[in-house]
Amino acid sequence: MIADFDFDFKVKRKHCLSMTGKNKLPDVFAQHPQVMSGALVFKGTRIPAQTFFDHLDRGGTLEQFLEWYDGVTRAQLEAAQEIRLATAA
């Protein structure tokens, strides 16, 4: 007996990263097993991306994060926000 499937072929926003966002991934994030136990970090730093996202979730600002964490750039944080919004469910 063949199962009856209902396929939804509509493009889902969370599955589509704008080309500008997709192209920014290598400039924003890095991941290596020997850096922060393989956590996704901001490129050129040991600052986990999750730290930034948790900061935003708790009402923190981009300016505060820049003040508290050396090495990460405003451009990286803005790109991370763009990528996060583009991939949000």
C-alpha cells in the first residue's frame, strides 16, 4: 500500500538565506574543533556566537556587546543579526 503524502512545495523563509547573508557567513563566523571546543565563534575571536544571541535575547544592545568584548566588529555583529533574522522560524 502506498502512503498518501501531502507535500508542501512553498518556499519556507527559514530555508532561504538571502544571498547577501549567505555570502557573509565565512566573514562572520568560524568553527574549529580546537577553538572553544568547536563552538561557532566570531571569526578572528574566541567569542561564541551564542553569547551574542543570548545577550540580545536578554535585552542587551549591540553597543554594549562591542564595549564588553574586544575583537568582534560592528560589521560582524550586524551581519550576525541579519543572518539570525533570515534563518528564524
